Amino acid sequence: MARVQFAHRFAALGCALLIGVAAALRFAEHPGYTRLVFDVPGASGAVGQSTAQGLRIVVSGAAPPAEHRQLQTSTGPLTVDTAGQTIQVQAPGHPLKLLTLPAGDGQPFRVVVDVQSSAPAALTPQPLAQACPGVPDTSALPSVPVKLPAGVSGNISFMAAVIDPVTLRPLRVATLHPDALHPMASTFKQLVLWSVLLDVDAGRLKPDQVFEVTPQNRSLESYVPGKRTLLELAKASIQRSENTAADILMRATTPDRVQDLIDQVGTCNTSVLMPTKAYWSVQAGLLKDFNPADLLGVTAPLLTADEPTRRALARKAVAGSLKVDVAKLGPALDRFYKGSYDPRIDWQVENRTTPRELVDLIAHAYLHNGLSAAQNQRYWDLMGLGCCQPDSKAKYPYWGAKSGVDWGLLNLTGLVRTQDGQYVAYAYMNHQSSAHDVLALQAQKPLVTNWIATVVDQLTKAP
């Protein structure tokens, strides 16, 4: 689960205290933009149209309460008028973005408008990974063009490939900047699961082995306290993307064994050396070995140093994070994002890969994983519970997936088996999105997953 949920909850709470929980309109300040949220119970949709002064939105199926509001925000003065099924937002000179969120989980239909303080800041280029002889070259393969879905932004890299299940070599591909380096967010958890199941086969770990969740080993976001078996943790780490479960499993198999497994596949640029609590503790400035006054500088060796040095630094972060009070971690991380945030710190500190290398790792994890028949079936079953599958999932015999959401970041990865027995591995990696928080990024998951399904269909079409 994404750390940005923590920040969003605090923003929403502050908003409710400021303007009253009964108001149809709520607003919250974020770095670079102001978010307006309209709860419209019973509504089924909304369509926006730009005007000279801002945005006109027509809601279908219901109407918000009529009101006229003049708001003084850090973005500037805003005017909001609702009458009947029409919402007018006036913010002259400011870019506006409209997002609609369907009702669900006890929440009503929502209309969300982001009013940006100015033109979006220039993106920091993602670093290009060095050529890796252990990862298949696809430059001469048949390919299909990539046209991204409307509504996504930031630095986006993508690769999908039809995989030969015997040689694991790609046969046909769709690529967009596949060698750009990206932070992995929760997509690293599928590699942790692979390592854990190898340890089960080797007798180092047992499926019914019990682990206790403690204040020291828990991470941010929701978790189940108390004693839990390895299989319970494995399921939670994939199905719910529980950070605490994944962290406990990663420490059980050890980050070194996870990285050894990755290196054995032949990748050169993929690094998975830290549980979530470790890299968030670094970013939050709570570890003495990583001076927060020069976080960009002191974390650079995690990217640029030789592997023994990077592993040693990661071990320090993992050990130090177990002493961090999680109650202090969330607020400290919020301050980092709203203050000294630099996207370069993401790919220096967090687990990282490229779409090309992740597609190769996914192909190995599913199709040539070295697991016993029982643990291989367990891997496929658990990954089949992951997010996200498309609306057309029923037409595919199998769709395994793992997503990751973080500050300005959305990753979607997986492996698909088609009716005619073809296998497609894919990795969509979006960093520095103009949609920063979990509310906006989670809403993009169905859009992008359905788009990925169209790419899968194009790749697997009979020539």
C-alpha cells in the first residue's frame, strides 16, 4: 500500500475541521495545487468543459447542494458556484484538472478538481540504465506502437512482451523508454514472494512458521497485529499489498537473498535491498547514517557505489529502521514530500528497476522460477490475487499482477496467459505524475490496466 495515503488522510482531516464535515465542498492544500472535493451521493457521472474563467462541470443523476463560495487558498482566490447539476469553478490563469471517483467502500460519488498554482514544473529526467548483456535485446523484434491513454502524466516507461515459455526470450514487444530507471514501489513484493517460496523449498522457512508483528517491525499503513503465519503474510503482501507483511517476509528471507536471486537472472540495474520501512526512514531523515541536511548527496552511493558498498549501506538502513517509531515516521515523511522532496532521492533510495529488466524478472518468476510444483502453484495462485486485472479479465485464463503506488508514482506489472497459450509479461512505470496523492493515482488503475489489456491483445493477435 502507498505511503501517500497517510498524507492524504491528514489533509482530509484538516479540511473537515476547517470547513465542517457537513459541507458538500471540501478543499485541501497540496504542494503546487489546491484540491476541491464535492461529495454527490447518487450521482453516476460528471463531464467538464473549460471556460474562460475556469471549469464548468455537469453532474449526472444527482446534484450537490446549491452554494456560493469564495476561497482564499495558497493557489490564489477561487470561486465555486453550484446550482442544480452544474458546478462552476473560477480560477483565472490556473490550469485545472477534473477527476471523478465512483461510489464505493462507503464513500459517495465524488467530483475532484485540482487547481494548480502555475504551469507544472519541468520533469527531472529518469536516468537511463546501462546496457545489460544478461537481459534479452529486443531491438530487432516485431513491435506494436505504444499510444498512452489520455489522462496520465509525468515520466512514463513501458514494456510488454510475448514470452517464449521455454527460452524466456521475447518474441514480440511494445516499448516506450524501457531502459529508464524507476522506483519500484510495491511491485518489488512479487520478487520477495519468489525468494520466500524458494526458502520454503530449501527448508529455511516453513509455510506455517509464525511471525509476530511488533512496534519495531511494522511499517506504515494498515496491518493485522499479533501472530501470523508465513502464508498469511504472503497472501497479505500481494492481495492487500500490506507493507508490514512484505517487510517481515523480506527480513525473513533476507534482502541479500532477494538481491542474489535477481542477480542470478542476469539483470544489471535492478536493486531490491530495502523493506518499505527502511527506505521511508531514510527519506524521512530519521536515520543517523543518512544526514537529512544533505539527503541527495548522502544517498547517492546507494545508486552509484559498487554492489558490496550498496548492500552494506542498505543493511545499515534496515537495522536502523527497526528502531524508528512508526508514529513519527508518517509525519516526518509528509514533511519530506511537502518540503525537501527531490525525485532523484526516490531512485537512489528506493528499490529500483527498468521496465525491460522487470519484464525479464517477471518471466523468470512465473515460467522458470526453480520452485517445486507445490510452491510454483502457490506463487501463481497468490499472484492471481494481486492488483490489477482489466474489465475483460474473464477472457484470459490467467492474469497475475502486482501494482505499486507512491508519491507521484503508479506502477502496474504482471503476467497474462491467453486462450491460445501465449504468455505476455508487462511493466508500466509512471514517476513524477502531476497526480501526487493516492486518491488520484488509485483512480488511474482501471484506466491504465484496461489500456494494458488492449496492448496484450495487439501483441497476441495472429500475424
